[in-house]
Amino acid sequence: MTSFDTSPTLNVWRALLALAVVFVMLATTGWTALRNQRDHTPLQLSLAAWADGRLDGRPLPDPRSTPARLAAFFASLSDTQRTGLVHRYPLVVGNMNGAPVRLRYRANHLALGQARETERQRMRDRRLSPGGQHEAGRRMHRLTALMEPGRHILAFDPDGSGRVAEVFGSLDRAERISIVVPGVDTDLLTFQRTNRKYTAPAGMAESLYTAERAASPGTRTAVIAWADYTAPGGIGVEAATVTRAAQGATRLNALVRALPGTAPVSLFCHSYGSVLCGVAARVLPDRVTDIAVAGSPGMRAEKASQLRSSAQVWAMRDADDWIEDVPYMELGGLGHGADPVSRAFGARVLSAGGAHGHAGYFEPGTESLRNFAEIGVGAYDSVRCADEADACTTDMPADVGSGRA
């Protein structure tokens, strides 16, 4: 009888070899086709029009310019000129880091309206299957919801499954800014939910904003629900690799560097979002004072010190969170490194009391949300640690203390 080596290591390498074959096939077929199609997305077409545009005979600045340069460009314009750019290039202005925040809100409202009309037409397009028409209807209703009065959409891209970011509070006046970074299956349709509201990015951010105002009524805060990256779809190979996180980290870094003012920024990263935050930590500016992760599969590091960030790193996990059972390792590009709540990792481990599983960390009334809120307003001496020894609040830097006003 022939014997076969079925050791775990050999099986892992067989799986990696099979994945490599799939990646090569995609690189030479499907990915090439997708890349060509993306040249004609609404945002790409709008960027192409912007590149050919003129304002009083002058070329428009490169949208990839530094936020400071773009801010100076918009500051030099009259209200009429700014309004004209919003109406001609809503997708460009709405996604431009460096454009005034309120101008981006106006631009994205227009872009949402245009996308809604596109979906309305698709609902009646007989060339689509009934399922395709139904999907168009769902997208149309989501776009309508995002256009409701009082909503502040900081970024929007209708391409593919869609990307969006929303602001709660005033970014221009904020003394503290928090950014919620969600995980897998995040897109336009899942950005908000009626049922299980606080498991979706918009609900998470709204809940955190309310909790921060309760924790420190005198502190002006703003919270961003940031679903402006292409998240993995489901718990599969894509979620076990760093590709989506690396792409998202670039976008998150660009957002943070373009935020108005000098207010400290705290990141609250859930599930795969914590992978993204771990990758981004190495390049984020020093105004990011805190990176808090919940239900994390890893941060692409073996120790918090390897993130090479000046930010305090916080971690929590509910006792019933299934993420505890994932392999905390990285091998051949699969997996995301050490467990952030392990003692060896070196993060400040917070209580997640009341969270109830993987998706409940932002549920009102939970200790997990209260801890996030205290971090968001800078009230570090009020957080509750995972153990009774208050180990997560010891040895805080001398310039870190209560942010209550």
C-alpha cells in the first residue's frame, strides 16, 4: 500500500499551490477583463472629463495632488465657480481629498441622485433578468435613503458593489474625530440596515457618536462611517489574504491626511477592518492617537510594536465571538498574524461586556461601546479593562489623559 504524507504543513502548501494556479488564471483572463471594464466606470469617466476641463481657461488641478494644494485651489475660487465644478463633476469633487467638506456633501448628493436615476432605469430594463431588476430596485432604495435631509455623505462611488462614507457631527468643528472601519461584506447595500441596525457601518458610527456625546457632552466630536474601500465578500480566501486590506489602507491614509483641522483621530476597526487598520498603522500620521480593534482575525503583525505607530493599540473580543476559532497565524500570505487580545501581542485589552458575539460591539448599552466612546473622547482613565487589574490603563504616556471638557 502506498503511503501518503497528510501532515498539516503539506496540506497547507498544497492549498497554496492550488491558489497560485487560480491567481495566474485570473490574472490572464478575468482580472484583465475587469481592469479594462473599470476604465469606463462613472468615476473614471468623470475623472477623464475633469482632466480635460478648464476653468477660466486654466487647467484643473490633478485630483491626486496633495490635500493642501487642492484645498488652496478651492479656497481661491468664488462660490459660483465652486458650484459650477460640483454640478459638472459631482463624483470627482465628492471623492476629492482636499475639497471642502461641505462641498463634498453637496457633490455627493448630486452624484447619488444621478446614480439613483440610473438604477430606476435599470429596474425597467427588459434586458435584465428579474433578479437584476430586483437588485436595481434595492440599490435605488438605498441611494434614496442616503439622500435624506441631514445626511452628510463624504464619499460615494457607485461602481461595482459600491463604496460610501458618512459623517455624524461636524468635521470642521470637531475636537475629536473617530473613524469606524468595518469588515467583510461591506458595500452600498449593507452600509445600513433596518434590522440589526448596529451591525452595519452607518449604525455603528451613529451609535458611537451618540455614546461619545453622552460620555463627554462638552466635547465636540465627529464620527465617520467609513465603507470607502472594497471589502472581501464573505469569509473566503479573499478574507484570509491582505490584498483588500492593503488597498483599503491606502485609501484610509489618504482620508486621514485630508481631514480638516488638527483634531486627534481614533480608529475603531471591526473584524477584517482591523487587518486594514494594522496595515495602515505604519503610514498613518501622528494625529491618529488610538487604534481600537474588535473581533479581530489579526493585524498582520506578531506584536503591537511591529505596527510601528505612535498610536495606542486597544483590542477587545467577546467571549462568544466565533473569530476566536480562526488560526492566528500567517503562512504563505494566508492568515493575519497573532491574536491582538493575547498577552504576547501587547495591546491594551478592553472589556467587551454585553457585546454578544461577533457583530454586537456597537450595540447601545454594551460595555464594548462605552469603552469605545471613552477612547473616542480621550477619557482613557474611564475605560474598563478585560481584567480587574486595570492593566490596560497602566503606563499611559504622560500627555494622555481625560479628554472631557
